Amino acid sequence: QVRLVESGGGLVQAGGSLRLSCAYSGATGSIKAIGWYRQAPGKQRKLVASLSSGRPTYADSVKGRFTVSTDNAKNTMYLQMNTLKPEDTAVYYCYAARAAGSIEYRYWGQGTQVTVSS
């Protein structure tokens, strides 16, 4: 099991910045990928950024503006969001993927609201 607890959402004006944090605990030694999804009202949850084997991947809509990172000493992942746009408004969820043999398990944070005003 992996437990994830998010923090850092809020209200920000367009052009501003926010940093989301996600602290993870439990079976962290078997985590093979981490990252962030977001879900806007009435829309499907979509991948924003992920980090696997040290390689980041970003959705086209956030490239150059968002940065995913980890602090292994603190077992915490971050999503630094710069130059925010109203279309970035969503609930953001962190996740961790853990492998057990051939089976992948995915764990989720509780979600944190990010609202960008125009």
C-alpha cells in the first residue's frame, strides 16, 4: 500500500504560480512512477505530468510551464505550476504506480482544487 496526501492548491490569478505537494508513505520502495492528473468539471481526468526512471513527461498543454519533481529524502513529489491560465482550473490528483510482479497498482491522493481567475 502507498498513501498519498496532497497540499498546496488554491486560488490564483492568471499568470501566477502555485506549487502542489504530495507526500507519500508506505511501500514506497516499489514505486516505479509518480505524477499528477487533473480533472476539470464535466471532463475526464487527464495526465498532466509524470516521472519514471528520472524522466519527466508532460501534457502538451503544460509543457514549459509546469515542472514535476521529487525530494526522495522527504518522500514528497511536487508540481510547480507557472504562468497559470484559467483553463488550468481543475482538481489535481497525485498518483504513484507500484509494481508487484506483473501487476501494477496505482494509488491516488485525495485531490486538491486549483482555481485560476482571469
